[in-house]
Amino acid sequence: MAGLALKSLRKSYGPVEVIKGVDLTIEHGEFVVFVGPSGCGKSTLLRMIAGLEDITAGELYIGDKLCNTVEPRDRGIAMVFQNYALYPHMTVYDNVGFGLKLARTPKEERDRKIRDAARILQMEHLLDRKPSQLSGGQRQRVAIGRAIVRQPEVFLFDEPLSNLDAALRVDMRMELAKLHHDLGSTMIYVTHDQVEAMTLADKIVVLDGGVVQQVGSPIELYQRPANLFVAGFIGSPKMNLLSAKVEAIGEGTVRVGSVDLTATEVFADTTGLKPGDQVTIGIRPQVLTAGDTGSLVGRIDLVERLGSETNVSVSLPSGQAIMAVLDGDRALRTGDSIVFGFEPTDAVLFDASGAARHPTRVG
């Protein structure tokens, strides 16, 4: 196993800078997920680690070794791509062992590594098949097996599940989590799907425009997003973000209100805030409760009944839409009026710059 250190890493294509000074430490054995929208730089950053993209500036360490100019094959990494890139004329056995054969690994050792990888991935019964005889999930397992036999210090995954259907994605997520547990290897995984990020990662790196917006555990990013971008990106359905103005400042609380939000108090860091300041209030759909009284009143636009929960899309007086996730099956109808409340501790206040004003943690 090996950790990684990225120090002021930059990547430019001519005058266009796409990675803008990334500083990041990845510990031995961590499962780290790079997440962000298309074009944020996550795949480029992964390819820089792999050695498939040159580093314009900064330093990349894998273990204690500076790897800026080290060839990909000498970095102790193995990469699994979105495209499985299997040889159609070869069996699974030969596909998995092809890299070892090129490296002139002795036949007995090669056979042992191939069969060990097949056992780990539960595909021993597939070794004699050709890729055309495999499902999408099975092909992805072969691609992962090809990486495992190299016994790399670091595994790199570039959106490996994006070609699979929804059910297979769930199954493969579970297999990847189990693989990480069994191997204990350092893994870096790129995805635009924040559900994958939340379910797989020990640590999530949120990127936007080539800049790291926040690094932390899934629950930390969910509960304490650093800014409006992270708040709107992490969580499904995404956080409701409401414009409001500060009406009064209390002891660790701020009273806010707007055309959509009846005056209510939220807990926040009040440093530098004053009445009249424009702010944004973030409220997770899961913390809204429907009742006779509350701070939000709107009209139901859509009801999604999922059995264990009911998703409700609501239009507020300003025309802004919000989403609520309510427990159980609710007897709600499109066009009805509905009132929502929430606990002051469940709201997040963002100042005019977009930075979160989380209250100071106690203890």
C-alpha cells in the first residue's frame, strides 16, 4: 500500500488552466472519491496521478517517491477505465493475465495470480469465456481483475460503473466496497454521481472548475458543507437553498425571513453579520416536516410515492421550487396547499459570499 501527496498540482493546456493548484493528502488504504460536475477536472487529476497527463506545475508523491516524470508503468498504480477495453478474441483468463504475460511473469506465478483475482471477484466460472459471452457487470469485473493481478500500491477508477444499468451499478458498488475491505489497498475513484461518492468513500474530494471546494468524510460534507456549491451538489435530492435577509442577530442565532420564509431563527456563526445582509438558508429535503404550522407555505406540484417515503415538489410564493422527503405513504394531491416546518439546528446559513456559517461545535 502507499499514500499520495499532491502539492500545488496544476495542469494547463496552452493558456487554459484546468487544474488550479490542488493540495491533497491521501493516506494508506483510504478509499477516496473525486466528485464533481462534468468538466470540473476530476478525470484530468486522476490521469495526472496515473502519468497519462503531464504535470504543468507542482509535485506528486506516491509513497515517498516524487513521480512527476516517472513512467506510468513504474508508479505502482493500476487503472480501471470507463471503457472495459477487453480483447474480444481472448478468454477472460488471458485478458486478466495479458499484462503479466507481457512482463514475462513465469507461467506458474501468472496462473496463481489470475486464479487468485478470479476468486476474489467470484468469477472463477468465467475464466474460459470470451468477452462477448459476458454481461456488462462481468466485463467490468474482468477489467478490475486485470488491475488486481498487478498487485498495485494504488488503484485508480475512472467512472467504472457509468456504462452499467441502475441495478448493476448498485451491485458493483457493493462489490467494490467489499474489494477495498478485502485488499486494504489505497483506491481513488472518479465519478459525477454523488450517490456513488457517498456510499463508497472514506473521504470525498469535491471539485469545481479545477479547484477543490471541500475535502471530508461523506457525513461531514452532508451535514457541514463548506459552501453553496457543495451544499447543492452533495445529497439526493439536493439541498433546498432559499434567499433571505438577516432581520436580527442573537447569541449564536440569526433571525431571517423572506417572501417565502416566515421569520425564523437558525443557529450560525454570527461574526460580521448584521441586519439587512443578504444570506441563503439551506434546508435538506429530509428534515422538512408537514403540519398545520411552519415557516414555509406552498402549493404541491408533484407527488412521488415510493412506498417507504413520499417525495413532494412544492412551489413557494416567489415561484421557487423546493423538495421535501416525508416518511411513509402520504395522502397528498397535486394542487393542494402544504405547510412545512424545520428545526433551527437543521438549517445551514450561507453568507453573501456563499460560505457556510456553521455554529461552533461544542465538545
